[in-house]
Amino acid sequence: MTEETNLPEMTPEPSPDMTTPEPEKKKRGRFLKAKERKPKPKKLPAGKAGFLGNLRIRTKFIGVIVGLSLIAVVILFAVNITNTQEILTEQETEALSAISHQRADGYNEMLMGRVSAMVGFAAALDHQDNLVSQNESYTGSQTFIESQILRLDEQWREAGENNTFVLGVLQNELADETTYFLDTFNTYFVETFITDRYGANVAAAARTSDYYQADEGWWQSAYNDGKGAVYIGEIEYDESSGVWGFNMAVPIYSE
């Protein structure tokens, strides 16, 4: 399942992928994926590139003077910042360090809140039978199963919106639960879906670009060799949802 959320004003540097092992339980190898939302950068309206060329000479001249003045201010500001940094006392440095740690702590609390929401949802699913049935439907070797799923992945990419195969993932009881979760936390998440133990989609709130997820790093980290783990990725642009954010995934265990 995938979700997205607006990041808070304080935006620390993206932390590296983290995995937090889950306690040993009876596992079914299902995964819930989410992606945090970050506002998309605004684009300039079309036709603005030639804006300066339409201005009168006087206006251009003033613009140049202002521009040069701004450059001078930036240079003076940079010099002032450099000088200020050189005279920072040890006490001031420690205070800045404390603020930095507070911001990092706040960011971690935000992440843990998102993870808690996903873990709580995964533990409270009412229709895990969908997952159990799909996991038990596979026969043959691991290689054979993966080849079957890859063929379905090709069909998924080429199928139309009203294709029976696609609608089977988007319109089932488990998909209704993922949609409810997304509607409840739509401020945070923009995409939500659930896979089986082999990485194939079982339910989704909206159509994903791929049907097969086991070739993704986030899925492999959450699978964790069948043990299960919480995964939090780095900030990146997601083409399927069209937002900047990061992937989050948690394992779903059988009762």
C-alpha cells in the first residue's frame, strides 16, 4: 500500500534506509506499502521566459540596477555570515546543536507516527482471507511462480482501466479497507496497496504502475528473508503518484 504526506516545515536531510526488525510471529509474507507526500515544486507559467524582452528600456535599466544591488546585498550577507560564524562562542554553538537535535527528534516522531498508523492498520485488517487465498493459490517452484507473476505484470501494464484483472485488485473487500485507510490519512499518504508473499498486488486503493513489486528494494527490505521488517526509504520522486515523498512498508502477519 502506498501513501504520501506533506512534510513538516522543518525538513532535515533524508535519513538512509532504516529497517526495524519485527518480533517473531507466524508470517504470511504480505506487505503494506506507503509513500509520504512532499509538495511538488511549482512551475512557472508558460510564456514568462520572454518577459524581460517586452519591458521598456527604462524598466530594464531599473531592473539591472536593482539586480546589481541585490547581488551586492547577497555578497555582503555572505561575508557577514562568514564573519559571524567565525566569532560564534562555544555556548552559541552548543545552543545551535541542541536546536538541530530537537528538529531531528521531531522528524523522527513524525515518522514513527506514520509507521504506527500503518502497523495498526495492518494488524486490524478484517479480510486477511484474501491474502491467505492468494498465497495458497501458487504452485510449483519459486522460479516458476515468479515467471507466472511476471507475465501477469506485463498484462497489468498493457490492460485498460476496465480490465477484469485490474478491477479484481482494485475492487475487493481488502481494497475497500486500503481505500478507507487512504481516505482517513489522505493528508499523509497518496498511494496505498498490499502485496502477497511473492510481491504480487492483492489490493490497492488506486492502480499502481506495476503489478509485481518483489523486484523493488523497499519490498525486499520489508520481506527481510521472510522475517518481516519496517522499511522507511529516502525522499524521491514517484512517477506513479506524481509527488515527492518516501516509501514506507510494513509486513502483515497472520493471526
